[in-house]
Amino acid sequence: MAEERTTYTTTTTTDVPPAQTSVQPTTTVIERRGGGGTVLMAVVLLVAVLVGAWYLFGRQSAQNGRDAAITSAAKSVGGAADKVGDAMGGGK
């Protein structure tokens, strides 16, 4: 976004007497630009989001592995219990 500022400059030359001094308006355009801090903050935020996603998905994978191990152990215990029940009950 540009900001316009009008300035007035008085110029005097040695050939012109002081009574004939002219005042000429001059328009100065000042453009303000960022120093790159916004880009740096965006990169830092992106890296933080990527690290957070990697951490969360890594934990989800570990949780799935634990769940699978518990399920497998429960099936083994269930199979052993069926064998003990068959042996104790005599196959009724």
C-alpha cells in the first residue's frame, strides 16, 4: 500500500530576485514493504504443524500395534481356556 505525501519546495536561483521565488508542489510516493518476518513466521508455523502431525501419527501407529498385541494375547488365552474346558468337561 502506497502512502502519498505532498511536499512544497522553495527554490531560489542566483539569476532570479528573491521576490520572484517560485513554490512548486512535489508528490512523493512512499512504499512500505515488510522485512520478511511474515515469511519466517509462516515457515516456523509450517514446521511446527509437520512435527505435530508426525508425532500424532507415530503415536497412533504405536497404539495400533499395542492393540493388535493385546488382541492376539486374548485370543491365545481364549484358545487355551477352550482346551482346558474340553479336557475338564470330557467333551459333553
